[in-house]
Amino acid sequence: MAFIRKIMNESFKSGFVTIIGRPNVGKSTLMNKIIGQKIAITSNKPQTTRNRIQTVYTDMSRGQLVFLDTPGIHKAKNKLGQFMVNVAEKTLKEVDVILWLVEPSTYVGAGEQHIIEQLKKVTTPVILIINKVDTVEKDKVLEYIDTYRKLYDFAEIIPTSALRGNNIDDVIDSIFKYMPYGPQFYDEDTITDQPERAICAEIIREKALHALDEEVPHGIAVGIDSMKTRKNKSGLIYDIDATIVCEKNSHKGIIIGKQGAMLKKIGTNARFEIERLLDAKVNLKLWVKVKKDWRDSDFLIKNFGFKDEN
């Protein structure tokens, strides 16, 4: 009955928020900071986010926000890239509030102009987030606000630093301001709809992104082959077998590294974070396989979990 009362609460707001922007502008970092826990992977390389990651922020005194962290909107070069762009652009029509992240600059490039054209096709309130303001002089921020203010009728414009957590409360307040009244979609303890296997695969991919050279990460995917639990005297243990898939034999050698050093580094870093996620000991085994041109294969794209749900 308590859950029913929450649904009937006339002051309770709920709805969906999408976070858009060019690759590497800080979308996943912002979402992780709002949620208060790392769900979406981050790196300094573009195209980090491939799927639409759904996370949940609940404030029982105000409402519930469901965030969709979409892939960066960019010019697609292969089927995977086109899938990513389609996911991002379709999401604009499905949500109640759009957060658009940009970097602090008076230069509005072709990528930003493309996003503006997409925004003109919808009537959804758009909150502009000028991210990374900790990297520029404070007196320049007003110039950046004025530049974008002239391009589109934004509901709000908020300068932030997602990495440092600056003005995150202002972002949340503004989202609730434009959110409709509605029911509670998820239990208040829920923070994501992503299964553990998917999150573990993404963590492994993130550690590979951090460790590998510039060209290799774009051509990798991670699949969880098996994920089993067992108990011993110290508690629960997860046995996880995962495969890192790349497109070239030369990439396979780089991923494995001299005497397996690179693969061991990726595995060690991933295991540490997966143990924090699962709150249990993890026995992680990694394998590397070559699947040439998998990013242009509809079957393999779906096989690695990149599913267009629309």
C-alpha cells in the first residue's frame, strides 16, 4: 500500500531525461555524479558510450528522474556508429527533459549546429549545460552563455563542472522544475536497469579504453561468456570469463601485450572495480579474439548487446 500511496501523491514528479552532446563532452561523468554512483563508463576517448544507459535518481520528497545517457551524436563511419547516432536522436522524442552538454567555448562547430537542427524538431524543454567551466577563466563563462543563448531558446543555461561536482544541485533542481507530475517508476533503491553482466562488460571495456593506444579501443567490444557464483569460508566469489573482441590480429597482440602484461593490467584494474560493484571477491579471466569488421555486422553488433529498442 505504501507504494500505491507514492503513485497517488499529487506532488510527486517523474519522467525521463536524456543527456546529449558530442562525444567526450562529459555526459557519462555528469550522470554518474547525479546518481552518486558509477554506472556509465568514462574515458578521454570519444564513442565511449555505445548503448543507451538507463539510471534512476530518486528524491522521495520531490520525485524520480530516469536518465538516459546516450551515445554522442557524431558523423557515423560504420553500422555501429549509425546505430549509436540513431539511438541518440530517437531518444529526443521520448523524454520529458533534454540536457545538452557543450564545452566552454564561443566557437560553435558543425557538430553543435547538427545537434541544434535535431533539437528544432522537438518541443521538449532543453537545458543547456556548459560543462568543464573549471578549465576556463570565470569571466569568460558569460561570453559562452551569450553565444549559445542566441542560437536556441533554452529553458535554462547552467555552467557546471561534472568532474568536480560544481552546480550539480542546480542541474537537478532545474530538471524537476520542468518535469511533469507522475508515478514512481522504480523502487527508491534502484539506480539502474542494467543487468550486472552488462555493467561488468562495460567496466572491462573502460579499463581497456584507458590502457590501450588511440586506434585500438574503437574496434573493441567485450562479451561476458560466463558469470557464476560460489561460496567459500570468506564469502561469495564471482567467477567471470570474458572475451575482448578486436578487429585485427595486430590489435590482438597489443591488447595481450608483451608476455600478457597489457591483458593482465586490464584484468587487474577491471577486477578491482567489479569487486566494488558486486561487493564480493571476483575471479576474472580474460580472453582476446579477432572478429574482422564486427562493427559493420548487424549480427555481431546485436550479439554484443547493442540493441536498438525503438
